[in-house]
Amino acid sequence: VRILGFLAILLQRLETVLQSMIFMLFVLASGAIGLAFLQALRKGTLLNCFHDDGWARVLAYWKKVMPPATHYKFVEITTKYKSEEERAKAYAKLHKQYAHYSAEVCQELEGFYIKIGQMVAGAGTGVMPEEYIRELSVLLEDCKPIPIDIVKQTIAKELGPYEEIFEHFEEEPLNCASIGQVHAARLHGGMEVVVKVQRPDAERQFRVDLGCFIQTGKWLFPEHLDELHEIDVAFASEFDYRVEATQQREAAGYLAKIKNIVVPLPIDGQHEEGRVIVEQLRKTSSTGKSRTLEHGLCTKRILVMERLYGKSLAKWGDEVFATLAKEKGISREQALLNLQDMKPEDYEAQAINETALWMYSATSEATETVAGVARSAYEITAPIRDTLGFGVHSVTASVFDWIVSPFTGSDDWEEEAKMATSQPTLPAPKKEPQTIMDLATPALCRHLLRLPEAIFEAQGHLLFNCGFIHTDPHPGNIMFLDDGRLGMIDWGQVKRLNERQRVLLARAVIAVADEDEVLAAQCMRDMGMKTKQDLDWTYSRQAWHFLASWLDPRIVEMGGPCQVDELLGKVDKVVHGIGELWMPMRGQFFTRQGLAMLGYPKINSSKMLKGAAVDFLKSRKEPIPNTKQSTVPTPAKVRPYLVPVKTGGSSN
């Protein structure tokens, strides 16, 4: 008993010593991070901290972000050699403790924190914990708007009094984001435009906040440095709308040959119609000062562009989501939870029936045509019916009712026709959709049918032929336009690829499309990726994760697309990423994510882009990879994590 008591006391003291050692390690780590901050300040990386609220934001970071970040690192170290179940319990406790807190911090500090929160919320379950996605999803809605007086002051400072520029200006913004917000307006002369206004101090706050994340990331989470540096590069042009205007015009030129794709042109010095307006503004000013307007109506903090009329994929998807929840009699919040729990087979069940969609679209078009002809015929024969009298009038109306009612759902065509010709045209009252069919208009069906092909045709052309890619391809930046085209907006984040990078991407696309796992693994190595165990299996699965269908058996066996990162991190952690190629590869993942939510979970980036990749390699006289279907060995330690996959699954 004495020996056991002695051992118990010894173990308690050893545990106390161990905890003290761990605490001292974290004190030293904090000191090292502080030294890194001082070095960054000396180099000018965090020079913005010396202005206004810069130091306040750094202190807020240390006070609000560092404690949970350090706590996560502490749990990572102390659970390293514990069982998977114990680790999961420890992390689940942290997620529950900090998810809501993180949402509050993002809403309080705004700016870059909002952007990071949106990226986490949009990443999907498995990529990020469910608790965080649920709490941070509130950030996907519009941000807090800039007060209208600040908007007017910004316009006046950048362009001059806004009354002299705009005939009409909508004070209620169309959309609010973390960097700026957009207003509808009309220029003197009648041109309809949208006006993008940057938030005050947005650039400085972003750079201070991102600098904090990068410096601490070097010590606490070095595996994410590639992503942070790519985000830093991507945001470089976000804060100068003159650069965005140039990139937007460049994108419009590249996509001009792609049918049914449109990019709104900026009202800059090259805009034909806008140039006349700009010239008039240069000559006239109530202040007596001449305006230079070197870049037209585009300045560092103001971007005026053509207005597109339609609805973004994000808004349409949100309407579908809300309507589906209503059909099932559940709340939107519960529907979101159900979405987070979806398995690969659930995604397949949500896939669009393209044949049914085509039939509905064609039938609806025929219905509109017949109804339109009948309406015209009824109006043309009105003088004859009035001349011949009431009897023939009634017979004619009855015949028209019989012809038209199956197509219009109306049994009183005559009354509808009279109202249509006698009443002034008024906007129809907005009817809240009750079922999913209320949203399925013929135009929308046509959009959905050609959506994947249109998006990947544009992406393939930009990626390989132009080396110019949109690095923020989320559904909010693609619009279903009223005239039947697709609009691509928000060109602030653009990545340019050199020829060597495009060759590497083209080879990876072809390898995955042809299901050559050995070549795909080599392609990821060629891009610069390195993992701890250097397993071919890990490299090939990384390639499939970026480029293949969400329903490919290789993805399904890892638990689905949103579980891949977590599983790969457990078995063979990435120690060096793919650098500048991370943005285009990440873009493909999020493109498929958006399409999956719109009913296309089977879309395979590699198969959709293969034609463009092959054409590019031929045009550069680069060898086309000699592919063959191949597999790499699955390591024994990976097998316990994999789930059984039904045979015959499609990878298309």
C-alpha cells in the first residue's frame, strides 16, 4: 500500500512537472512569435500598425484570436499519441467552446475576419468542423452596409459631387461585402450602371489582420502558410478598383468569343458610350475645378460599370434551398443541418434529371408560343367580333378559351385578354414560391441545362489559352441573366499563370481524366507538393480531390468530398503545398461545390477541361501524356479509414 501510495504521489508530481514544461514551451513559443512580429515591423510587413487603429487591431488579434489558436495547438501536442477517439473528443470540446465565439469575433472586427469566416463557412463539412460552419454561416449573408453619407463622401472625394454624375442613385445597396458594397444608379444621359464603393480603411485593416495571421502561422500552423500567402497575393488588387477595372476589361476581351457569356464593362476611358459622359464631366464642375478622370469613372475606391439584369446563382440557390425546406415542412436552419450531414449517395439523389429538365423547358416554350399566338389572334380579331355582334363574340371567345386554357391554366381567356389590352402595364406582385416548380421557369431551365458546359468552356479558355483565371468563382459571382446569357462579375481576384504552370496543370487534368493514378501522383510532386510519408496514394488522392467528380469511387471511399482533407491529414500530412497553383486547383473544387448544390454533383473538372488541356499542349508543341488506367497501392494503415464503395459507381 505504501509503495502504491508513493507511486501515485510520484505520478502526480510528474504530471505537474510535465504541465509546467508544456506551459514553459508555450511561453517560449509566444515569445518567439512576438519576436517574429518585431522583425515583421522592422521589415515594414506590419507598417500599417502605426496608423490609427492598426495597433488596436494587433492587440485585438492577440487578445481574441491567439488564446483559442494556442489552445488548439496545445491539444494537438498533448493528444498526439492518444487514440483517435480521445483526439476526436478533445477537438469536439474545443469546437463547441470556440465556434460561436469565433463568429462573434468576426462580426466585431469585420474586414478580413468576415472574409475568413465566409471561406470557412463555405468550405463544407469535413473541410471545417460542423460547429464552425453552422455558426459562421451567418457571415454568408450581406455584411453591415456603409452609411449612405459615407458613400456620398467617398464618391465626392474620388469623382466629384455625385449629383453631377448620377441622374439617379439607389441609396439601398444591391449587395454588401467585406471590402465594399454595390449600388444601382443611372448616369446623366440614361445609362444604367452599378457603382462599387470601397469601405473606409478596408485595405489597411486587411493588411494588418492578414499580417498577424501569417506571422503566427509560421509558428503554430506552418502547413497553411501556402494558402495564406496565396490569399495575400490574391487580395493585392482587391483594394485598387482601377486594377480591377483593367482586369475586368481584359476578362471581357478574353470571353468575347465564348457564346452566351458576358462580362460587364467598366465605365473607363475605353468605354464607347461612357467616354462621351466622361468628357462632359471633365469640362463641367460646380466647384469650378476641372476633373482629370484619367480612368473614366473608375478610381482607387470607386468602380462604375455596366449593369447586368438577372439573378446570381447564389441567390437562386438560396431560393431553391428555402423552397425545398418549405416543401418538407422544416425550418431553413434544419435544412442547413441536413445538408451538412449529406453523404455521397445523398448528393447523387439530388442530381438534376437533365432529360426531364429539357422536356419541361421545351414544353414550356411551346406553351408560351401557343399562348402568344392565341393572344395575338384574339386581339387582331377584336374589330371583326365587335362588328359581327355579341353572339359570334361569345362563340369566338369560347373557342379561344378551349384552345388556350390547357396552356395557360385559365378558363376565362376573354377577360384576361381584355385586361391585358385595357390596363396599363404594371409590375406583377412578387409571389413567394411555394414549391420548387414555382422557381423552374423555362428560361431558368435553359440556363441550368447549359450551365456546366458554359462555365467550364469559359474556365478552360481562360486557364490554358489566356493564363488568366478568376480565383473567386463562387456562385455569387455568376449570374443567370434575363436575356438568357451568363454573367461573370467581380474580377478583383485574378491569378496569372506562366506557360510552365499551365503545362503542369494540363498534365494533371489529363492524368485524372484518364484515371492514371501513377501519373497523377507524379504531377502533384512536379507541382511542388510534399507529404510527410511521401506516399503515391496520398498524392493521387490529392489530385482527385482537386479535379475529379465528387461521386468518383476514390472520393466516396474517403467519406465524400468534404471528408478528404481530414482523412489525408491523418494518414499522410502535407508538409509543402503546390504554391501558386493552389488557387486554380482550389477554384476547381469550389466550382464543383457550387454546381453540386445546383443539382450537378457528378461533374468532373478533369473530364470537362481535358479538351482544352490537350489543345493547349498541342499549341505549345508539348508532349501529350501517354496515359493508361493505373492504380497505386493503398497503404495498410489507410484501410481502416476507408468506407466500402458500391461497384459500378460512375466517375463522370
